[in-house]
Amino acid sequence: MGLCSVRHKWSYFALLWLQIATTTSAADVLAVSVQNLRESLEGPFGVNRHHVTNPEGKTAARRHITETFRRHGLDVTLQDFTGPKGNPGKNGTNIIGVKRGKLYGSSDDKIVAVGAHYDTVSTSPGVDDDGSGMAAMLEMVRVMTSCAQQKYSVIFVAFDHEEDGGVSARQANDNPCDIDRGADDFVCSWLLPFIESSGQPEFQGIFMLETIMNYDPRPNVQTFPPGFQLLFPSIHRKMQALNFSGSFISLIHKPDEAQLVASVQQAWEERAREPVDANSEAVRAPVSGKPSRLQTTVFYDLVGRSDCLSFWVREPYFRCVFVTDTANYRGTMQQCYHSPCDDVTSITPEKLNFLAKVTDALLQATMKLAEVDVDSCTEGSVTATAGSVTDAARPVHGAWTVTLLLSILAAWSLSTLQFS
């Protein structure tokens, strides 16, 4: 074999390796970054965000959310609202970001939404409640905005004043546009006018992310609201067979939201992610449309504990899936819910991987519902390292460092063989 032939063969292999090493697949671009989730939880969502006990922390979180939405090209609205009857102590701000689809502004659009709340109670940093939901939503924004083309529009909402208590089932049913929650103002004063001005497009529904990080596979750490065993006996038996471990995410919904839940569970099953023993559990409340006052009372501990309440108890009815790790019914959150110990010390690699798994399933479901063209996704809008959802316990830059070095070596070999 002549030297020229050897050079050509080495040149071919060098070029092939260089192409492989520098090509970014759609899967790489659409990867959820554990590091990003950690930074959100240890940063703006690792401190108290209550309007009285730490207004500076709440303002900083609001600024971070707004800047993130704008940096990724969303249409941003800051929805200032006042409390019922003008109560100044209930004033707040919802942060709304819209990613337009091709059918934006027309009656043919099919809007899907994602929401979480950024406020906390006065006594807690709220890392799980609901820093985890906010971190997941911002990561979904980062990944989805790397895609240039989608058919339907997506709305991302950071809600204020979810943690305001005192909303009774009767008040929620009888006065659905006059309760102490930012989600109420969003539905009544922003979403309804937005839909009406856009030609009445379909609202497919919203995924409401509410405490979604607390993965605890130990036995006998999972409890349930009073009456759960009577209302959902088959699910209770399933949990009993799993020794009441806290290794699942709950998708609480009504029959109207079955398609939304199915899209999440399909993504959960199709994408192999750590922790492999984690499950998604669909909990269907047997209520169609707007619930009666009695139905709201019976299921209040399931539906009233999240901002889904503002979407469910009204006409026209809006679909909402309550995504939760069950909050104070699991593991350490039985003691840390709304308490100081829901803080950054609770973050573990296992919990971060679980949060990333949940984020990934919700991301894939949302992209499917919005009919995102994955071929239009590039690294251009991805401003942070897109580590895999299984890398919480190791550095995220190592693999790319090795790839870069090998690429440089390949290029050097190519030039040496061609010009020596």
C-alpha cells in the first residue's frame, strides 16, 4: 500500500470522526440540563419569596423569570393585579410568556400552557414548594425556544399569590373570579380576553407544576389525604404493593384531561431516564366539567391545593393537570412543608434526577401537543450546557471536553497527513 493511499484513508477517517464529534443531534439539543435545574434551585428559588417576610427575594425571583422569558424570545406580559375588593395586601404580579405557533392569533390555534407559582409562604424558602416547579418550567422554556417552528402556541405562566390561604370550596365555586390567587386573575382578566381576541381558539389545557422534586424510594414514606383510600381504592392498593414508597409523580386530573395525561405518561415510558423505578401515577377525579360545590368540597384536598382550582371551578371550564409529588404527604416534606427546612439542603442528586425526569416528560408532552418541528431545533437558543437527565452526581462538561480534544486531534492528524 502506497503512502498516498494511506494518507487518503487517514484523511477519510479523520474527516468522518470530525463530523461525528461536531454534529449535534436533536436529542442533544432537546436534553434537559440537571445543572440548570440545580442552579435555579440554589439561586433565585432557594430563598424565601414572600411579599412581607422577604420582598427583596420575591422581587429578585420576579426579575429573573422576566429576564429569562425575554432572553429566550417569548412575548412577555407582567400582569399586575389587586386583591379582592382592592385589598392592597393581596396585590401581585403574574409573569406571562407566549411562544407563538404558526396559527397564533387565529381560531385554528390549539393553545397549550405550563404554569408554576413563584411565591412562598412566609416561613419557608420553598425549594420544593414551588421552586421545583419554577425551575422545571424555565428549563422547558430554554429547550423549547431552541426550536424555530411549531404549529400551536404555548403559554408559560409564573403565578403569584398561590400561597394565599383561606379560599373555601364555597367561595371558589360561587365567586370564581374573586379569590385570593394570581391564577384567578390570569384566567379571568388575561386568558379569557386573549382567547376572545384571537377568534376563540381551543385551549388544550395547562400543566400545573406544584412541588415535583421530592423523590423518596424508601418504604412507608408515602401517605395520602383523608378519604383517599375510599375514593381511589385501586391506586391505594397499588401503592400498598409498592410498600408506600415515594417514587412516583402524581398527575391529578378529571376525565376531560385524559389526553393531556396520556401524553405525559407516553413520554415517561418511551424515554429511558433515571431513576428507572420512578412511575407516573394518574389520579382521576370522577368529575366532568365545572364541579358542584359538593364535589369541590369532597375533592378539595386534591384540586384545591394548586392553581388548577382557578381553571376548574368556572364556566367555561378550562382543562388543568395538577402535577405533584404529593407535597406534605411524602417523606421529609411531612415535616418540611411550609417550613424552614424546605431549603437547599434538601437537594440531592437523586431528587435532581427525578426532577429532570419529570421535566423531560412534561417537555416532550408539551412539544407534542404544540406540534413542534424537532428538525427546526438548534443549539442557537440553548445558552446553557444541556447535560443529560442522569448526570446530577457528576460534572456536565467532561464528555464535551473529551470530544473537543479528540476533534482537535483528528483535525491535526488530517492536516499532518495531507501536507507532510
